[in-house]
Amino acid sequence: MSFNYTTLKSSKKYLRVRCLDRTCRWMVHACAIRESGWFHLHKYVGKHTCGIDHVTGKHKNVTVEVIASLILNFFIDNKGPSSKEIERIVFRELHCRSSYWKCWMTGVIAKNIVRGTPEHGYPVLPVFLYIFKGLNPGSINFLRVDEESGRFIYYFMAFGDSIHGYAHMRKVVTIDGTHFSGKYEGVLLSAVTQGTQNHIYPLVYCVVDKENDASWGFFFEKLKAFVVDEPELCVISDIHVSIANRLTRHYLLAHNSVCMRHLDENLRINHHCFNSLYLYYHAAKAYTLKEFNDYFNALKE
């Protein structure tokens, strides 16, 4: 627990603070040492005489900046403590309690210090591209920005090892997008394939502003650099209309299939086929045409 104090005078030359209780003798007087930036402690009374009534559990002078500087030492591999953990750290190290909101805000500030902010990340993308090419021979990466404003639009990235390894993978490529929840939002498009041992093999990553015909067109245009359009190729995706629009333009020979999970969701929500889903899954996992037809005909009934 701690005692609150009030500042009587604070300047470049003097600092005077005392206990919030006027009857208490606790006080600190300090004077600046010329132009050194240091202060000399002129007078200090360290014992509080105000009693237990003025002890507080939430010190108003413990700001989020103060707590953030404290918890920087608790970051391991860019992962910091949670809001609840920050509350315990503040109580243990500073002997006072802090509100949940202050601890949450502290975590945000500390993460920005350790990881950097999006405002800083976007301008250094060209530097990242240069380093990425130097450290990953044979890779493909491309940054597209608005010609007038210079604002970020798309970024495509494929590691050289992923490109070389694709020749030994199954000709089945799954594509999908996941939405960011940060300040600037956006969508991460990705493509993966599968090895002979059924292991997931990542191919490419692409950051775009939103899922539309233009962004998926850019994605397929860059993907064709090493995923060649051929009759043996099968591309699996969800039922997003922009994927269908651009896939048929860039991959005329490849087979376009629908993801089993997304089709399952469509059957449950739009057609209410809850009791027949087991037939759907048997048909989707069938290895022979006869077995597929048997389950599919039973599903249609």
C-alpha cells in the first residue's frame, strides 16, 4: 500500500511535494544542480504521521507510462503479460493496485514499444523487401502502392524453398483469406498444398486491403509464376464470388473445387440438412465413383 501526495511546486529549478494530508509531516524538497539535469535532495521527511486513514490502494501518480516502463522487462519472445498479470506485477513491485483499464492500456503501450506500431511498420516495408530478397534466394515478393499517395495496397510473398518444394507436392492447392482485426484491418490471403505424407505445405502469403475481384486477381497473377495452370491441378476454395470470378480467368485448365467445411456450413444454414450431413461426409470422402454415387443419391433423396 502507498500514500498519495500533492505537488506544491515543480519547475526546472525546484521540486516540492508533500503528503495529501496537511497535518502529515511527510515532504520532499529538491533543487536543481545548475544545468546538469540532476536534482539535489534538500529536505526529506520520510515518515508519514497522517495515520492509516490516508493509505490508498490505487496510487493516482502511477501512470500507464510508469507501469509500461516496468513491465518491459517481462516481455519474452515479444510476448508480454496479460492485463491480470500486469495487475499482479504492479501490486508486487509498486505496492499499489491499478484498475483493469489502466493495466490493459499499459499492455497496449508496452507492445507498441517492443513490437513497433503499424504507422512505423508500413514505411519500412521497402527495407524489408530488400532484406527478404537477400536472405531468401529464389523467392518472390512484390509490393504495390498507390502511385499518387504512396499508400500501401498489396504485398505478395513466396519463399524460395516453398517454390522449389512445390514440384514434389500433390497438385492440390487450397486458397483462403483471413481478416485482420488491427487498426488498419485488411485481409491475409494464403495458398497451401499437401505433401505425400499429408503434411500441410505453405506456398504463398499476400496482404490486401479487402477481398474483391482486384485483390484476388493480383493474387492469382503472382501465384501463376510457379503454380502453373494445368489439367492435373485442383484448386480448393470457399464460395467467395471474387475467387470464382478471377480463378476462371487465370486458371482455365485447373479444376475448381469447394472446401468441404464451407459446403457443410452452406448445407446446415441454407438447406437445414442436419440429419443428412453424415451422408454428405461419406460422399465427400469416398474413394470410388460407385461409393460416391451411392451416398450422393441417398443425400439427394
